[in-house]
Amino acid sequence: MDENTGRGPLRGLDDVDWTGLVPDEGARIPELLRTVAAGGTGSMDAVSALFDILRHPGPGYLAAPQAAPFLARIAADEATGAPAEALSLLFELVVPVPAAVVPEPWDGGQWADEVAWATASDVDAVRDQYLKWREDAPDEQAFRRMSARYDAVARDTGAALLKAELDVREAVRPHVPDLVGLLEGRENRSGLNSTAEWAASILAFLPEARDEAVPAILRGRGLLEPEPEPETYSAALQARESWRKPLSAELFALGMLAGPADADTTVALAGQLSSGNLYTEFAAASALAMQHGERVPHQAVERMRRHGRTRVGHTGLFDDSWPHPGEAAPVVLGYLALGRCGEAAAELRAEILPEALRAAGALAPAVVGSALEEVLGPRSAPQDAAEAIEAADTGDDERDPGLLLRVLWAVAELPASAWEEAAVGETAAAWGLPADRDGFREYVGVGADTADEEEPEEQAPAAPAAPQREEGPGGLFARLFGGPR
């Protein structure tokens, strides 16, 4: 792994003008990358320090396109001591605004054209245009996306942050074969925070990886193999329980990458619905939801509902298979992503909503906006809330009359801190609803709030450990960075 030979993962490290990209802390980046590559007790601290420097949308993210290839090569090098740590940071650079990429990935060509326009135009005109696009957003994902892009261009670096986000993905593209390769091998697939989990999570958000990643997962996990004959069943079952069995993160990647016409992936995921493992079945069901959207098989939706009603809850199940990027807890990301299924998953999302709101934190407005959009239409042309509530009360609504009220009630149950610190009221006002919590609760018909906000909320029972793990599941980012599980 000697960078001086021109063959190691750190080759060319000192050729980058890191201080030109990040004047304040750029000089620290080379040594931190060397520490990550060396592994050992200091690698996690180095990853954390690099995250603080490179995190989006801070000015240090301008160095992310240069740092990403080093992280990918560090992870893929056999001599690396900390491949999972390197991939954990690479994931954060590739998916800096997770709420903007679900439920639907955007068109890469259109994105490149948009970045080219933004970087070549007057920055004030670009800011005004993003504000206009946000105001006219046809749906909540577009609103979140335009909000994130306005937040980027509103900074001193202007459109350079937009270009950096695109450049990171372009820089990672040549390393897709390396990431696919990291899905193999007992060592890569063992334990919590496994290298394969991180690689699968990154691949899931790279549509350009589809042609390599999907076949590799299907073949590598034996998902296309025929059912064993009865006389060989015991041996086949034993093999299936080996390290080659599919990881939940790999099933998630299949759902994100495979198109609805991919029959092999559909059959493979459907087969996992009866695996007998709570976490695997949930991962496969949610993957089918991502793959098929509004045409999701009914069995997949029901499996998610049924397993979510166990003591593990949807939070624990999403934690096991979905990544935990930045502030987006897996259950939050999953709730937003299931918007891809439309009416087919409306009841399921209503059941998940209270858990998503509890975990939302700074993303509470995104969750609330997505929920209100589902029952009251887009914020750009909202249905009159009073009329909708009356229709729900009288049963005139063609949909489940209780769906709207359940959504509004869940929002009303948010603690006062969410309304004060996360701008939930501003989101409610976009649909003509009261912007203050007390007024909203009165409008919805929720009783007086007698709970002492200073008292800790009642905790759900601890989730039992998945059979294949040594301890209960947690968000990938949380496991490494110590965030909430």
C-alpha cells in the first residue's frame, strides 16, 4: 500500500491542492486519509474528523470529489485496515441530501444540464430561479430537492456545491466494479458494520451501477438457483445459512436498482418473503415496494405491515436493511421512499408515520409535508383541509375515511419542540392548517395536551436480535458514528 510506488490506494494524495479547496482545514486531509487507510484504533477518529471537514453543505464539501476516489480505493485495497470506515464516509459524500433522492431518483442527464446552467449563470439569478422552482414544486420531493439546491447556492460558494455533488458521483462511477467486488468474501460479509453492507448501500444510490450490481447480487447470493430436490434439501439449507446468504442491505440495493420489468429480481425477492427470517422478509418486501412502486405486489405490503406490528416495530426493521445517512433515520427514509407506491401503500405509511415522526428530528417538516401531500394533495394546489375533514367524517371520501384523520392526529401528537425547532408549523400552513401547535391540535380535535414535555417519552420494548446477528440491528451510520439507533 505504498503511495510512493504509484500503485497504492493513496497514490497521488499529495498532488491534490487540498488547501486550495479547503483553506481552513485542507492541510489535514492527507494525513487523515493515511490514518483511515492504516486502520487500527485511530481510523474511526480520522473518519469522524474527515466527515466534519467534508460534510455537505459546508464549504469543505468542495474537496469531496477529490477525496471520494481515495476512500473507494482504500476500501478496495486488501491491505487496508478499515474498509468499512472508509465506505461509511464515502456513503455520506455520495448521498449528502438523502431526502432529495427518494422516492424517485432524478434523471442524471437533466441534473448535469442543470448544474452546467447554474455554474455558468449569474448567482443571484440562479438563487431566484431555485426559489421559484421551490414555490412551484409539483410534489414534496421536488420541494425538498429545490430547497436543498437553494440552500447550496445561497452560500458564498454559490453553484460550486451543486457541481461538487455531481462530481462526487462521477468520481465514484469508475469504482463501481470495486464496490461490487466488496460484496464477496466471508470477511467482507461478517459482523456488524460489514464492508459488504456499506458497499451495497452506496451501490443502491448509484443508478449507473445497475447493470453490474444487480446480476452480481443475484448470482453471488444464489438467488437465481432452483429450489433444491428433497433429498438434497438439508445440504442446500445448510449452504443457504452460510455466509453466502443475502444481506438485508443487498436486498435493499436490489429494490433501489432493479426496474419493474426485471423478472429475475422480482422472483428472487418474492422468494425471500418466505425465508423465515423476520428481517430478511421485511427487507425483501420493502425492496419489492421500491422496485415496483404503485404496482407493488399486495403480499409485499402486507408483509411489511404484519412484521411492523411485531415488537421490533418498523423502526427496528428499517434499521436492519436501510442505510442511515446523516440526519435521516432509516425509518424516516423508508417512510419518504414508500411514497413511490402511492395508494398501494397509503395504509402502510399511515402505520409507519408515528414512528417516522418520532425519529424525524430536523427532518420533521419533510415527513409532515409528505404525509399531508398524501391526504390533501400537493402544497402548490392543496385540497381544502376543512372540506377534506368533513368528507372524512361523513364518509364521502372515496378512500379510507380514517386515513386523513390518522395523519392529522399523528402530526398533532408531535412534541412542542418539533413545532418550535423544526419549522413544522410553516409546513402545516402551506396546506392552510394552523401554524401553531395548540391551534393545530384544536383544529384537528385532539384533546388537551396534559403530558409533561419534560418527562421522557415511553420507550418501545427493545427489539430482539436478528437470528444472523450478535446484537440487535441499528442504522449503519449510527453504528459507526454513535448516532441514535
